Amino acid sequence: MKKFKYFLSLSLSVCSLSGFSQTVQEKIARPKLVVGIVVDQMRYDYLYRYFDRYESGGFKRLLKEGFSFENTYINYIPTYTAIGHATLYTGSVPAIHGIAGNDWITQATGEETYCTSDETVTTVGAANNSGKMSPQNMLTSTITDELRLATNFKSKVIGIALKDRSSILPAGHFANAAYWYDGETGSFISSSFYMKELPEWVNKFNALKQPEKLLQQDWHTLYPINTYKQSIEDNNDYENKFRGTDAPVMPVLTSRLMKENGLGLIRSTPYGNTFTLNFAIEAIQKEALGKNPAGATDFLALSLSSPDYIGHQFALNAIEIEDNYLRLDKDLSAFFSYLDKTIGKGQYTVFLSADHGAAHNPQFMLDRKANAGYFDSRATQRGLNELLKKKTGIDSLVISLSNYQVHFNKKRIAEKTLNEQELIAIAVPYLQQREGISFVTSMEAAGNAAIPQLLRERIVNGYNHKRSGSIQFVLDPQLYSGGPRSRGTTHGNWHPYDSHIPLVWMGWGIDPGSSNRVVHMTDVAPTVAALLHVQEPNGNIGQPLVEIVNKK
């Protein structure tokens, strides 16, 4: 009996070890390629506003074959491009990842800092300073960094965008390359942070001079202009015209305008999306993304910047906006078809989101009898400085109201041995009385301020004590900094038009569906980490989206 029990125990142990060995030796399933697509300034409702005119292979395909999180929100203030890209890829917020705006005031010095500026590096691909950029100001890792670490740097990671910040921040610190557009030369360039010289395939691509060829076609509406029913009349009072034109009307004769505006003109046309996607296809082909010899997953971090330039210039209800999205839809359809043929349908995972939304032009709303308006930042700063001078005898104690924050001149405060808390106690009531401001709080008191909880959390998440101002103020709905002559649109506030963004996943590992559960921009990076079975970024505060990662 003892021998029988011994052999039975031994047999069970062997079977158990055999099963364990079979489990651990089984290859972990992963996609060949992850493609992150950020559409700059894409509001959530653009998925549906032009839906009837989208073709089957672009946005409609994403919604049909993919999984859409219909209530995805940005969970910090302020809502700007650099922060959005950093947050999507770090799963973190400005308080932690340190990207506190496109620009910010470094509190210790009072100097303005651009989010990706780096004076220790040089431009690669042009004889100017457009490439003196790197991710050094981002304090945390990205999901792209974690993928590189998890594969012992065998995975390839490449970032591509017209904007430097939109390429650099998603690509992270360990990227093989990040490329962005130099309007002076009409070429994609990079930085010595990544490489000593451009790869030959990039030089050959730049030699094709695609910006010139695309702009030579002029910008006509894709369909007859009288069919653009989701837009108001052409040449309205809410649009900015191109330099060298008499009015903001279609068609835009870009073949003529590029002589006066330079090759940077392509940024403000739908051809900027086409050009970016053409370069992305070339990168996939020449870098063999998705065909990694080590079997590792590769990552293409792609940002489409032109919708932001077009939105800022023409506002939300313009024919130019509608035409941009109809053309982008066709471009995405062609891009997905390319991925199907090159990587294999179902072999890659793509997510599409945005860095922020945009507001209606306030005058457009006022003309339709809605509550709206403009906030005069200059007058507010001037009035605040006059009040503080009256109280202290010292001028220019406030150096900026950027990012809807009060930035004090800390050097002068130290030199004059002033108490900053006393200045805050003067400034907060003054701001609370200003027309157009809903809420004001010192950053240190934000967690307990008499402000709705959702806004308190977003203020705290957006506050980096080394890079943010001492006071945050929040504007009324449909207001932003500017004046009655301000045309086009902008963003930066907490309101849904700025913070409600699309988030759609498609491809490997994704079953079709949708959810109306409220999720956040910070949830993207940990979801990618869960899909790839790698560590989430080191500053992550987001949660994996269980609807797509917890499948039976």
C-alpha cells in the first residue's frame, strides 16, 4: 500500500509537471504590429456627424469590426496636444508624467519651456533647429518604452507625425526613430537623440517632394459643394482665410498659395493626412514593421496633425472640416487595406483616439442666442498685476496666465521677500469676480475646493508643482481665451467638447462591440500592456479596458 501511494503520488507529480511544462512552453499570442492612431482635435461626435458619407473601409469599418468606447474622457485640465499624446501612451497625467502643456512656465526659473525642446541634441535631416527635440521632459515611461524593455529591445518602435511633439512623446525614450515634418524644407526630419543621419529610405522618400506634388492639385471639395449639408455656408464670419487669399472659400488654390505660404501649408489641408500616411506606409515597408525576425511585436505610433490645423483655422461648422473628415476616411480605408495585405488581416491591432476635442466658435454660438463668449486673458493679467502692485508696491508679479493658470514671478517674490500665499489670497477673490470664470482655486487647496468633484480631480491630475501655475481658473462653458475678432476655434478646457474623445480598437484580439461605460484617456496604455502581456508604464494610473481584454 505504501509503495502504491508513493507511485501514485509520483505519477501525479509527473503529470502535473508535464502539464505545467506544456503550458509555459506554449507561445504567448501577440499581434505582429500595434498601430496607434491619434487624430489631432477629433471630437467624439465626428465619428457620427459625417457617418452617412463615410465609405465602408474607414471609420465605418472601425465601428463595425472594432470595439468602440463611446464615453472616453480626458481626466485632467488643461486639454492640449502634448499632454494628450503623453497621456495616451503613459497612462498617466501631467502631475506625474510632467508634460504640463504644449509649453509651460518652469516655476524655478520663470522661463517658458517647450514640451519637447532639448538643446543638447541637433537636427537630423535639415540645416535648422527644428530637430533640437527629444522626450527628455517626459518623466515617465510609455507603453512603447515598456514594449522595448519587455522584448530586450527587439521590438521596433517608430513615431510619425507632422508635429514634433505628436511623434516624439508617443514613441517614448527608447524608440528606434521618431520623424516629424519640417515645413521649411518640406521633408521629414529627426533628432540626434535617435540617430546620426536619416536612413536612406527616408532620404529617398523626401526626394519625391510629395508636399509640392500634393499641393499642386489644389484643394477642391471631394464632392459637389452643395452636398455638404453638415456645414454652414462657405465664406462665413467664423473662418480665417489663408494668407494670400481674399476670403476663406473653396476651392483653395494651394498650387499658387504655397509660393507665399511655403511648404508648411500642407499642414492646414487634408493632404497633410495623406502625406503622413504615405510616409507611414513607407516606414512599414522599409523597416519591415510587423515582420520582426525575432517574432516580437512592433509598434507604429502615428498621429494625424492636419485636422487640428484645419480646425483652428476654420472652426467646427465649416465645409473645410467636413471635407477633411471625408478625405481622411478614404485615406484610412486605403491604409487599413494596406495593413491587411502587408501584415495580414487579424494580425495587427489598431486603436484610434484623439488628443483633445474643440469648442464651437463663441461668436457662432452668440449669433444663435446661446450663452458663449471670450475671456480676455491680457486684460485679466493686467488688472491682477495692478491690484497686486497696489497691495505690495511691486509691479509685474504675474508673468503669465497660460494654461488657464496664474504663474507668479517667483524670483521677484523671493528677492522682495514676499509671501506667495498672501498674493494667492489677493488673486483668488479678484479672479472669482471676473466675468466668464466659473471656479478658481489655489493648486494647493484644489483637493478641498468648493468645486464639483469631477473638476477637482482633473485640476489635481493636471497640476505639476514644478511646471504649473499657483492658481487654476476654470471658464464658463463655450468660453475660451480670445476676443470678438477671434475666428476659427481652440481647446484647452474641461468641457465635453474639449474632453470627450473617440476610442475605437480593431484587429487582433478585438471582438466587435461597444460600451457606454465611462472610461478615460489614461486607460489606453494599460490596455495595450494587457493585450501584449507586458508591464504597464511606470507612472500609469489607468485601468485595462476589461471589455476587450477579459475575453473567455
